[in-house]
Amino acid sequence: MKNSISDLAICGGPPAFNETLHVGRPNIGNRKILTDYFNEILDNRWLTNNGPFVQKFENKMAEIIGVRHCIAMCNGTVALEITIRGLGLTGEVIVPAFTFIATAHALQWQEITPVFCDIDPLTHTIDPLKIEPMITPKTTGIIGVHLWGRSCEINELNEIAQHHNLKIIFDAAHAFGCSYNGRMIGSFGDAEIFSFHATKFINSFEGGMVATNNDELATKIRLMKNFGFAGYDQVEYIGTNGKMNEISAAMGLTSLESMQDFIDINYKNYKQYRLELGDIPGVRLVDYHEKEKNNYQYIVAEIDPNISPLTRDHIIHILHAENVLARRYFYPGCHKMEPYRSYFPHSELLLPETENIAKKILILPTGTSCRLG
Ligand code: T4K
């Protein structure tokens, strides 16, 4: 039985790691393949604007997910913004307060109000039971976030959306390679968005993607991410520059080729963390659902202040001193960050679980640069 927090710091053995361990260290696939791809891109002299690597990346993604359309973008935030605009959302959209700030900003950036909803304390995803009281005549949509790669209660959310005639988007930034009831994340709701930022399970340096089975929406989003151009000299919509470049697509493809290796390493790390941390009083490691496909990219621990002799923040301090750069994602919650803190100064009254969880969460390093056990 482990009973001291230093056990946390030396998980996997005493500093067998001479180097700093970071949360978010990128997974990097086969360098030879990657540099061959880079040379091919240079030889092609086709660097961006729907080049062959982007097309290949999109096709491969659509095949893995089992969805009709995958549209690659320069990052996940722009993918969210364009999807929100493409679906015509306005007024108010219900989102969890416990997420990366980009989920809320993608709405507010286009003057749509994010209405912060509380989360389920076990799954950390939006609580379907709390949504209906937040719906007003101005509500046009719901954004669920598959936080840490664990899916939202998709069926319940779809039912609410249908019942109230709302659009539904899933922010799947953490959830590439994961499933819900055996079906791959990426084909649910009106659309789902992924991030391929460096810190994500599959990365393209920077990158994002919209996945959807809606043909009309896909066409619109494709135009919108290219300034609205439908052909030379012909603009159909207001658009922006959301395109992915060829180098990013090559990195994305290389990452995909090593995807199973990444999962295997992450899974091994997750098992080791469970073994090492399982008995420490006041520490709960958030489980992955073993019946689903998971990417195991986030090792999420909850530190219970009523049991643990040290607070979450003390533990972070100790881990940092041991060169383990744990993070307290997504503290203190979107509602406590600007501009939302000023817009809704009392929102915490409606968000007790978010408040509670945001104070407890500790994210530990994993990935291919952190091999435990
Ligand atoms: N929705 C959700 C739920 C998201 O989590 C995100 C992004 C988005 C939407 C938006 O997707 P993108 O537009 O980003 O594609 C990082 C990432 O920048 C962000 O992509 C990610 N979520 C978020 C959870 O994490 P920070 O502010 O934590 O980044 P930073 O610079 O502190 O780096 C995080 C850790 O990764 C550090 O320990 C250092 C390490 N790192 C980072 C980079 C970039 C490396 O070791 N190497 C690297 O190259 O936001």
C-alpha cells in the first residue's frame, strides 16, 4: 500500500528518468517516413491549398472513423469556429464550463453567448440532466466535450437536442481513436471536431478536423475554410483561412501510421499508474471504459482534499520539484476566465461540480516520451 505523496513522484521507480517529464510531450512517429514525406512535398512544390497529403490525411481519417466527410483544418479552434458558423448557430449555446477555453472562445469570438453547464462529477463531461433548465428561446445549440477522450452521454444529448430542435456539436479534441458504444467518435451529432495540436494523441504540429455525415454542411465548411471560394473568382460565403498545410498533413499521416504503438505505450503507462497510485488514500485515478476504444492520452487523477494529507497544489509543487511537470487542467474553469468571469460573475452558483472538480484535478505525464514500468 502506498501512503505517501512521494510515491506519486517516483511512480515507475525512483528518478529512472533523468529528464523532465512533461504533460503534453508530443508523440512522434517514424522519422524516416516523415522526412521522406517532407522531401516529397518539396519535390511536389505543392505546399498548401488542398494538396495531395491533406487529401490523403482526410481520406485516411474518414476511413478510420467511418464517417462520410473529414475536413482538415489549421487547428481545432478554427475547426470549431467554422462549424459553429456553418451550422448557423446564434444567440446562446450550452457548453460545459469544465473544458479548454477554446470551446467557449469559439462561440464568443462570433458573439454567441456560451451558457455554462455543470458536469457529471464521475465522467467530467456535461451533465445531460442540467441542460434543459438552461434552454431559453435564444438557445440554438449544444456543444458536448469528450473530455480526456471519454465520450459524453451522446444518446441523452442527442435526444435533448432533437426534442428542442437544437444543433449539436461534439468537441472531440481529445478523442481521436476513441469510441462510444463501440462506434468511433467522429460520426455523432451534426459534426464533431478534432485537434491535432502537438500535445494531442495524434498530432500534425498544429491541426484540426471537422468530421460529419452531413453532405450539405461538409460542402459549406470546405468553402468556408478557404475564404468561401467555390472556384476561381467565385465566392459563395463569408470565409476565413482554415486550411491545413502539406507539412502538417504529412506529420498527421506519420502519426496515424504509428497510432497503435502510441496506444500500446499509453495503455501500458495507464496500467502502471493504476498499479502505483491505486492504493494512495485520497487519490482517484479516473478510469477509462475498458469496453470502448481509448487512446489513453490523459492520465487524470483526482485529489480529495478531505482525505489526502496534501492538497492538489502541494502535490503539483512536489512533482515539479521532481521534474514531473504535472498540470491542473482546466483550472479554474472557463466561467472563471475573462471575459466570462466579468460577464457572469455569479455563474459558479450554478456550477458546483465544476468548481469542485477543477480544484481536484491533476494531469500526469504519459505518451511515448514517458515510458513507465
Ligand atoms: N477543445 C479542447 C477540449 C481542447 O483541449 C483544445 C486544445 C481545443 C479545443 C483547441 O484545439 P487547438 O486549437 O489547440 O488545436 C495545450 C494545447 O495548446 C491545446 O491544443 C490543448 N487543447 C490544451 C489542452 O493544451 P496549453 O496552454 O496547456 O499549452 P502549453 O504550451 O502549456 O503546453 C502543454 C504541455 O505540453 C507543456 O507541458 C509543454 C508540452 N509541450 C507543448 C508543445 C507545444 C511539449 O512538450 N512540446 C510541444 O511542442 O494548451
